[in-house]
Amino acid sequence: MLDALRSHKRGIIGWVIFGGIAVIFAINFGPGSLSRRSGGGVSGGTAQYAARVNDEVIDASDYERQLGRLLEMYRAQAGAQLTWEIAAQLGLPSQALDQLVERKLVVQEAHRRGLAVTDEEVAKLLLDNPAFQKDGQFDRGEYDDFIQRNYGSNATHYEDRLREDQLYRHMLASVIQTVKVPETEARQTWETSSDRVALRYVLFTRTALEAEAKPTDAEVAAFVAKEGARIQAFYDENKIRFEQKRKVKVRHVLARVGEGGDDAGARKKIEEAAARVKKGEDFGAVAAALSEDENTKTRGGDLGYVAEGLFDEDFARAALALEKGQVSEPVRSASGWHLLRADDVVPAKVTTLDEARPIIGRELLAREKGAKLGAEKAGALLAAARKSPKALAEFKAKLGGKDVAAEETGPFDAAAGVVPRLGPVADLMNDAFAGTAGALLPKVYDTAAGPVVAQVVTRERPDPATWPKEREVALDRLRRQKEMQVLRTWMKALRDGADVQVNEQYVAAIAPGAGRR
């Protein structure tokens, strides 16, 4: 049926029968994602896999699309650019892969239980999607444009993804349908969530403390001479930091070859691009004119740095063989034919233990001095705040070249399990909820980011008179929480019984420093 819907020769009766076409965009594979199939995603369209789940592959392009979607979500929430370094610290690469692995497991379980999605159901999803409509009606051109941009004219691939997404939803719905919510439990949960506190705090960050307590060369030399065993252990535990593999900054021209596409025609296009470059035309201008990688052609084909494991093996091998300024022969990958040019080369280098000693020594000593300085400064502020209630609110200082001042968490409840902006600090949570408005908390608290001094700004407790108005919201909130608990438990059981093999080399290469643009 879907093939019939794709046919340009299909008559008006067909459209009446099936009602047109429109989609609830696939959870992980819609056009709202950052990385498009047309652009080849992070790896410029080269073939690679991210993981295998019970012998089924998660494509690199799907992984990159999902990672792009997470990045876009975080960027939208932050209202600013999110660097790859911060993305890695937030764990977004592993989150994206976990989501895809779990999605694959859910779909596999749905197949095992005999669940299915009919052609009619898929067609209705397509029909109802406003993204493919004009004036409230399905528009064939909008649909074809979407498929061309994102799936290289391979509508079957997209529709299969859509079918899989719907199957995923059906499976999850069947798991949570038995969840029940007792009203007594909902009220107890409501009372807990209505018990809230807001804090004012001063955080002395470890990074600022270490910058302020910068060791001198003489101090570092003395530390290195004394702490040889610690330095050796640090080097052994962090060898990847001291082993730099060869990287090549690459531009490319891509002539895409879809399933059953014109391989010879794509290669001819790349040979024509090579001839233009050989005659002296700027490579970036050629890429802008000819490349079918929409994500890079506006930047003159700039892919960033290519490292081993990040791209398709043939693509990476050709790129890493180039010297600065050199242009490759035509290179075939799973996406098509490429022409590559090396803009820069970072040679492989291993920093020996002897070379690393002063680097490691400075880092370890800065940690020690920073921790001592933090204890001193936080302790002094706590003492001052005990004498004057305004001392914490009015505190201002420079530390490591950065301003340090009081901040506020805003109201939060104990059920969250974390202090906003400070993380899971159990003793701080306990003391905060034991306090009253205006109370200075009794000690300096150690957090992942650094030592903290805090006081209670507001303290809210639940009012039983408001329960009738809050009842429905509380029941719905608890139902969703229980559904998530049931899904997490069920998902863990699925994963524990699955054979999941992650392509560690590929996924590791997605981290900062691997030439991501």
C-alpha cells in the first residue's frame, strides 16, 4: 500500500481511500533532529555502526541523529551554544546510545510478542502530519522533499522507521497499562512534594580555587621529586590523555550513492571535481558547488578532524594517509564517492612518563592547594555569617580571576534527591529541610563542584486545605512516576538478558578532541 502511495501515477481514488499522507514524527528519526541523513551526520555520511543489539545493528547515522537531537534540546534549554566538551561532561553521547539501544530492545520484544503495525496505521500517521500539508491537505511535494532531504529518495527506509516508532509506542503502552495509583499514596506524595525549601549559597568552585592556588615551578619540582608513586599511578590510569593519535583536518566533496543508485555516475562526478581542483580551482568552492553533503557544503566541505574509528574504515584510511594540502584519489564509502583534501595534520605523539611528570605534578599539586584554599575561604565565610546574618548574601570576591558571589537555588523538594545547581548532597539536603527560613546551615558542605556555605531563604510546608484542588494533578503526576518506574524495571530486565555490543572505538571518537565541528 505504501508503495502505491509513493507512486506519482497513483490516481485521486487512491488518495481518497488512504486520505493523503502525514506523520507523527518518529521519536528518534524525525526532521527536527540536528544531524540529517542528507548531510551524512557527524561522519559526513560514511558507513559505521554504533552498536549491535542481539545481532541487529544501530547505524552510526541513527546514533548521530539522536545525539544531534539531544544537543539541540540542551541548546534550546540553555539558550546558548553547547560545546562538545560540555556535552561529553553531561553524558549526552552515552545517553543517545542508551536511548537507541533501549528502543531497539523494545521493538525486538514487541516482535517477539507478536505485536504489529498495519499499513493503514502507518498511512494514517503520514496523512495526519501537518509537516506534509498545505491548506490542511496532504501535499505530495512536501513529502517527497522531506524524503529526498533526509533519506536520499528512500521512502521505504523512512516508513520502516515510522512503523518501528509506532510499534515502540504500542509496546510501552502495553507495559504500563496495569499501573494503578491509590489515592492515599498520591496524597502522601503530594505532601512530600509540597514540602519545599529554597537556599542561598556561596560555592567556591574547584576550578577557580585551583587557578587561584597556582603552584610555582619550584613547588611543582619538589612535589614531583617527592610523589613519584602517585605520578606513576596517575599516568597509568590516564594513558589515553598522553597518547595522541594522528588526526587530519579534512574537506570533502560527496557524490551520494543511495540503495540501487548510480555508482558510476557518482564516481564520474567526483572525478570531475578532482579535475577542477587539479586545474587550480579552490577546493572549498568546488565542494560548495558540487557536494551532496548539505551539512558541510556551505563550509566548503569542512568535516573537521578525522581520527581512527570515527569514520568508515576506507574513508578514514584515505584521510589519514594524506599530508597537509594533499588531495586524495576518489574514495568510496557506504554513502557514495568522496574527494578529500587535508587542511591540517596533527601527527601521532606519545608523551612519555618523564615528559608527563611536571604536567601531572602541577595538576595534582593544584588540586591539593585548591582544596586547602577552599576549606580556608569557606570556613572564614561560615564564621563571618554566624556573626552577621547578611554576610553570606553580601559576599563578593575574586577567585582565580572569576567573580564569586551568593546565588539561590529557588524552591525544591526532597523528592528530587538533588539540590538545584549543586547536585546530590545528602547532608546539605537533610540540614536544609530541618532548618527554618533565614537559618544559616551549620557547616561547610563538600560538593562535586567545590565547598559550599548555605542558608535557608524560604521554607514551605503543605497546606491540607489545598488538597482537593490539587488531587487530580497529584494523581496524574504519581501515575506518570509509577509508569516510569515500571518501564525502568522492565527495561533493565530486557537489557540484562540482551547481547549488546558497543563499537567503543567509534563511540569514543565522538568525544571532544576528535575533530568534531
